[in-house]
Amino acid sequence: MDMKEAMKARHMVRKYTGRTIPADIVDRLNKRVRINNEQHGLFIRLMTNDKTAIPGVIRLILAKGVNNYFIMAGSDGADELCGYCGADLMLYAQTLGLNTWWVGGTYNRKGAQQKTEGAKPVGIIAVGYGQTQGIPHKTKTAEQVSSYAGEAPQWFKDGIEAALLAPTALAKQAFTISGTDNKVSISCDNGIFTGVDTGLVKYHFELGAGKDNFEWE
């Protein structure tokens, strides 16, 4: 499975089995974390066999078996980069046969802060073997989230299709992507989750459209 196939296969999974992630898969995930941290100046960390990410009441009601997770953290103002790199990690994990869930609000923020050497956590990504593969989320239409000056080229249409597959906080998809020639801009308004959502959507759009076909404005 490549990253584009993973983008279509990945769905939110909140309940996980107790199956341990093999050491070689953990090594590959950690290598991907290092690459993202080095390229973007972040402080992402993978925690394995750790049940402290999700508060007990949430674990009982909503989530099951979340024992492995990425802490998405960086300096102040790094929310968009965390979202961007989070998308990369989620899709990469999917190519390795794992499932994921971006958790933006119902996680142990204080505990995550203690594990990131003072960097600011903006969320965690649960990762592991899901009890199910999840189901597709309800999406808006391309017309609701995009516009293009003139006849939209295929790469733009493919980018929008990919952007609609991105996870966003509360599934609001509160973004708009506009294009003119090879220039593309994005705006997003989802409150405290705006930065993260922007990064998640940007990564998906780039994967669908192809980075060589356009430039961000």
C-alpha cells in the first residue's frame, strides 16, 4: 500500500486490540518521527505500551486499548506543522497495517507536556491495530470547499478530493481552497483547531495534487 492508497483506506479508529506493535514496525515509525522532527523543527514523540494518554472516563466510554500514540508537539505557533506532519505519520502508519485516531481535546495534556521536554503538545495520535478498520466520515462536496478561476485542471480536482479525506476537528471541514493558474491558497476557521486542521488538509491536498503542479500562496 502506498501513501495515496493509505489516504483512501485510513479512517478514524477509536478502539484497539491489545496486540503489540512489532519492534521492527516501531523502529520504522520512530525513523519517520525523526525525519519529521528534523525537517520541521518539531518535538514529536512515539510512546508505546503506555496507557496514560487517554483519561480513564474517556477510555471507558469512548476509547479502548489506546496503548501507543504519537505526541504531536512543537514550539508556540507550530500547530499547522504538527497537523501537516501528523497527516504524514497517520498515512505512513496505515501503509504498515496500523490504524490511527487524531485526538485533539480528550487526551492527558499535562502528561503529554511532561514527555516532550517543555514543547507544546497540540494533540496526540493513537496508533495500533484497530478492532475495526473504521468507516468513511461524511464529507462536504468539492463545490462547498473549493473554487478555481476558470476551468479547474485535473491536479486541482485531485487535490480537493484528497483534501476531503483529511481528518478535521469535529469533522467540520471548515476550510476553503482556492486556485488561480498554479497558485493555490487555503483558509480555515475552526477555532482553536484551525492551525492543526490547516496542516492536515494541506498535506492531503499536496499528496493528491502533486507538489510539482502548484505553489502555495
